[in-house]
Amino acid sequence: MAASAISLQSHPVSSHRRRISVLHLIHTVAYGGVETAILNWLENLDRSRFDPHLACFTNPGQTEQPFVDAVLKRGMKIEKISWGRRKPVWKSSTELLRLISRFDVDILHTHNCYADCVGALASWRRPVKTITTLYVWSSLGWKRNLIQRVNRVAIQNFDLITAHCDDTYRKTLEMGFSSGKVETLICGFPSQAVDLHWDEREAQRKRLGAHDDEIVLLNVARLYPEKAQASLLQVFRRLLYDVPNARLWIAGVGPLESELRALTSELNLDDKVQFLGFVQDLPTLLALPDIQVNSSTSEGVPLAICSGMAAGLPIVATEVGGLPEVIKNGERGLLVPPENEQAFLDALLFLIRSPEMRKQLGAKARAFIENEYSLSQAVRRVEKTYEEVFAKCGSAS
């Protein structure tokens, strides 16, 4: 610990004490489920007890801008910290320390590896309580696997490690972290389904190129390798032999977009597949398709899936990560083994041929989100966690 470090004072949590100041730091390259979950938490924290703040890194190419725009659209504020390809950890930690002092931060809550690394260095330079939220542990290619190994070291001395789902919780314990230092914080989800009159729904589908008699499949995910859209395209090509009136929409952005577009052309699917890019109004889009599909090889609990469940969509997804925690196979959707294109195809054909089953799965999925995976429950757990960590401010770091 640096000799010049400033010690935090121990304070009991009470109505006489000022609000607990919490600063969230995230490294983001797009606006997706993780970012949405953080904003949902911050927007719904009890302002009489908590003073929340938010910061993100400024990336090359301004890839953080969609997230920044989403923050501003919600009427919230966000601070920016310098970042770049050379990973200026010391400089970034210095800027983070300024924010910690400026907001008199009690708890620093970080998300993703670079934020964890910068947060770890900042807390070494000036003691502050630290929490990280982990989303996925998985094999994601050599570069991202290396980043995960660095992250394991960075969070060793964090006061609390939280997991996005039970699957990530179990994997964190398997890496040697103490169960007393790890807990699960579900993201929760605000039920915000859009119910369109049938004629408005048909009109909007037509604007996106879907004909009245077409079965529309929707994939909502970042265009990254673990989302496996290339495999999905192969499945869809095979599906067309049995269901020629099927159409696939892919909503999302990412580094694989040009590659996936090229594959679409190679498979002669240009007239059947549409790339929708980043979707501003996801709830309205989710009112339009017939089935949601998720072909990932690695996941936590994707909020895109929670969004589809809230919209009452029947879902076919791979049985990975935290997905079985929200989709009970055969009751709230259909789960298939990852990287098994035949199983995925069979599940799609079954649902397309079973309109009544689609209704049943969608209705039960929607009820689950409304009653068992609500945002209010998730936020209450986050608040309790902050109060517990803050109450330990006087203990040794």
C-alpha cells in the first residue's frame, strides 16, 4: 500500500449518514446486455440511500459512443476515462482516482477486465472498497483467454466478486476463489413488452421486408465469434428446404459483420437474411418475429433473451452458461446442445409446425420474467450487497 494512501473511515449504515457513493466503471465496445443491466441497476437504486455514478473508457474509434448515447438518452450522466491500444493503466487509474475523490466514492464497482485492472491499481493507490461483476468464463480464443487470466489476477484482492449467473458463480469457485467472497447478482429485467395490434404488426414486418405468410426468426446478439451466427446461417439455409417461407433477421453489431454478410451471399441467402444493425427500439422489434433464436457457444444470461421472453416469444437457444437458469427446456423455450446444427434445426422445425406450442412457451416465458426475474428483485439484492460491503469499511482490505 502506498504511504500516501488515504484511509477510509468506518461508518455504520444508518439514516443519519450520507448516502453511500458508488462509482461503476465499465470498459465497453458496444451497447448490449451488460451495459443495459448496469443502467437498469443505476436507474432504479434508492436515491435516498445511494449516490450512484458511472464512468467508461474512451476507446479508439469511439466504440463506447452507443453506450454513452444510451446513458444520455436515459437522462443520466457519465464520465470518461482515457484508454487506448497501449493500455495506459497507470494514467487511467490516476483519472479514476480523481473521480473517486470528486464523488467521495465509498464503493468502486467494475465491469470487464480492463476496468477490473484499472480499478485494482486505483484501490492499491488509495483504499476504496471494490466489487467486480463477472459475466462469462469461457474459452474465447487465445487473446481473450489471456485477458481472462489477467483478470483472475486483477480481482484477487477485490472485496467482493459477484457473478452474473449461477454458471459463472460455479466457475469462479472452481478457479479457487473463496465462497465467502463470491455471490450471485442477477441482472433482473424490467418487463417492457410492446403489444401491437395485428395490422400495425404486419405493417412493421412489411417495412422490414417480411411478407404476410413468412415465418420470421430473430437473432439479437453482438456479432462476435461466441455468438455463432455463422453456424446459425448454415442452419437457416438447411431450414429453407423444409420451410421456404422462412426469413432471418440478425440484430446487432460487431467485428464479424462483413464476414457474416459475405457468408450470407456465399450461401445465396441475401433475399432471406437481413442485418438490422444496432436497434434503438428493441421492445418494438421483438413484437414482430415469430421465433427468437440464439446460437451462442458461450453466454451468461443474455438480456436479449430476457427481452424476448418478456415479449412472449418462443425461443430456441443453445444450452450454455446461464441460459438454463431462465429457460426451462420444454416449458419456457427449447434448449439444444451447443454446436449441434441438426438439433437446432430439429427444434426450429418442431416449433414452426406447432403454433400452439409456440404460444404456450411464449406465455410461460413472459410470466417467468414478470414474476421471478424482475428488475425490482435484482435491484434490492444489489442494494443489500452495497450496504453489506460498506458496513465493512473499517476492516482490513
